Amino acid sequence: MTEPVRVSIGDMELSMSRARAEQLVVSLKSQLDVGVTREPGGGLVLPDGHPLWEQHTGLDGHRDYPEWGADSDLADVEAFYQPVRGKAKVFLDLLIDHPGRLLTVDDLCRLAGGDVFSGPRSIAGAINGLYRSHKASGRRYPFYWWEGRPTSYAMKLSVAELFRRARANLGE
């Protein structure tokens, strides 16, 4: 007889056979992969309505404000984007240019090239550079993040499109 496998889900813990645990993983994966596409190299691209967006790690700056939305927000998006500089701009542009894609810290470092980001702390510092725009906008941060090893970041497809349009309007 094999040792039971313990699976923790939030405050709940399940105990089951290894075979049942593997079936559970396959079932959950198929449910979570609805509408998900995979890029070459294995990157995940989530559609806007995917349940993983609601399972993000972000706290007050992410949950306590309205989501970016309709075309009427374009002026607000331009006001958010225009003052952003340095590493914060690089971070934001990477998410705009890879809409819906979960980008790990390693992905961001690689995509930024050079010595822009050295790791998680460097990216956290870049995010701090978005604080004033976030507060002035009255909106949530325009990206989501999921803590883990590695931590991942992403911007919804519709939000990335708004920010792409704003960036083009600003000539950047």
C-alpha cells in the first residue's frame, strides 16, 4: 500500500492516493487551460476572462481599485503612462508588448536585455516607479502578479491594447 498524498488548497488539506492526486491534477489543469494558448517555449497566454486573473497575489494596489476598461479610459491611460520613466517604463512596455502572457522574473530580465533588471528586487523597484501614476489614476495597477518561484506578471489583453494605443498616441 502506498503512502497517501496530501494536497493543500488554501486552508483545506486533502489526503488521497497518488493515482487520485494525479487525476485531480489533470482535471484541474484541463479546467484552467480553457482558452489558454501556449507560445513557443511554453509561455502561457491567458484570455481576459480566465479564472487565473482572479487568483492573483496583488493586494491593495491591485484589488481596491476599479479595473482598466472601456475606450473612454484612453485619456486616463495616457495620463498614467506619460510620466512613467526608467525601469518602470521598461517593465510596463514589456507587459504591453506581451499581452496576456505570464512573464516570469527570468522572462522579464531576458526580454529587457542588457543589465536593466538583475532579478526580483530590481523588478520590485521598477514597480515602485508606477506608484504615483497608480494613485493619480484612481485605478488598479494595470497588471497582475502571482507570487511564486518564480513570480510571474501579466497584463490582460484588453488592458494591454488600451496602453498600446495610449503609447502610440503619445508618440512613444
